[in-house]
Amino acid sequence: MDPTSLQRLVFLTSLLSCSTNQARLTVTPSSSQVFRDEPVSLRCEDASEGWTVRRNTSIDNRAECGVDWGTFAGFSCTIDSSDPLDSGEYWCESTEGSTSNTITITVSGGSVILQSPALPVMEGDDVTLTCRTKMADPPSADFFKDGVFIGTESDGHMTLLHVSRSDEGLYKCSFQSKESPESRLSVSEKPTTSMEPPTASSAPPASSLHLVFRLLRHLVVFCPYCICTYIVVSLYRERARGNDSSVSVAMTPPTHAEQGLDDDCDDVMSAVTTEHQF
Ligand SMILES: *[C@@H]1O[C@H](CO)[C@@H](O)[C@H](O)[C@H]1NC(C)=O
């Protein structure tokens, strides 16, 4: 295989691996708020070599896990004992600059937190918000949305039934006049059937562009193989018909566009030609 074919193979392989890579960030415990000293673990799901967890906080910017903070192992980043300074935005990032979803985490140095989903919840789901104190779940807590009182729950749990986009907002709770920090609840649209193509009106242009780009990448990868196979099969057909002339004569001269693709087939064709001349 000559150097250009090898380069092309490496290029195609990297394209293929790019198109299958879209990491997601998850967090354990699955809460957007934790108490100081509690452990937090962030994991890049569906990640491959080169992905890491980064964060923006009040003290650092795009700081890398395992270098600037936390312990990185197996696409998981662990903070053994969290501190209010660990509060911030967390995401996964590849060496090429691709990024995952972002999770906002608040580490409270206070005595009350609101446990709410760190990841967006699906439209129609039931969502439970829990008001926690350092001692135990409070017997009775007040809940607020965007600063407005929305109710008191005697067991510290508030369940939002069949959430919709209108439930999005900043939530907090209070217990004996001690308030938790605020956290955003995000509600994502229920996906329609997965095979349904996005309509032009509902899909943002970026996502349809991305789809076209992905499709092109797949075509770029698979076309040369299809064309090679086609050419090799045609060559054998030509032989089977008892054509005595050399195989290379049976070939039409490659057009400019085919030139590059034919390079890929050089090895196969020279093998065929050599065999033919025996
Ligand atoms: C992190 O901070 C950088 C620099 O201020 C900013 O460009 C970027 O959007 C931030 N990322 C997130 C996820 O907040």
C-alpha cells in the first residue's frame, strides 16, 4: 500500500470514529445540589480516548479533571470531598473540542439543600424535589419556584406531576427559615418516534446541517469500498466472457473524479492483473 492510500485510510478511519462519538455527562448522586464534604462523581458516557471532564467555577475556567481538580479514571471524575468552590458548570470535552451536555452543580456550605434532577427531565414525567438538612429529612419544608412560594410539604418531598415546559425554572426550599441554594429544573420535549425525520420548521438549522454532515461522512467512508467491489467484480466478469485482451485494456480510462478512488483499488487490480498474466 503506497503512502497516499495509507493516509487516506487513516483519514477515513478518524472520520468514522468522529461520527460515532457523542459523549454525555452524568453525575452521581443524581442531584444538582450536595452538601460540603459529600463526594461527587461525574462520568462521560459513550466517551472514547481523549475525552475528559472540564469545569467552569468562580475560580477556574475550562479546568481539566485530573490536572486542575478531582481524580480522573475510566472516564469518571471523582471529587472525594466537595467544597463550595467546586460549584459550577461541568461538561465532557474531547481533544478535538467536541462537547457534551453541561451540568450545573452547587455545593452548599449551609444546612439545607434542595435535591433536584441535575439532568433535564422529560415532558410528562413526575419529578420529586427533596428538601434535605444535614441531620435528616425535615418534617416540613416550604418550596419556591422563581422566588415565589408554591407550597409546604410535611415530609420534605414535593412531587411535580406530569411536568411540562411551564415547570421549568429556579427552585429552592426552606426549613425553619434556613434556605437552600437555587437550582434550575429543565424540561426537555418528549421525542417523537425516533425514526421520524425532523421537520424543517421544528429542527434548528444547526441540527439538520449536522445530520447532513454525518450522512456525508458515512458516504465518504463507504463509497470507495462499494466502487472498488464493483470494479473488481466487473474485471472478473470481463475475464469470464473469455476476453483475451489484458485486463487493463478493458478498463476505461479513469475520469478526473474517479482518479482518487481508483488509487484505493491499485493493489487489488495489480494483483488481478498479475494473476491474469500467469
Ligand atoms: C466556560 O467559560 C468559558 C470562558 O469564560 C466560556 O467561553 C464557556 O462558554 C464556559 N462554558 C460553560 C459550559 O459555561
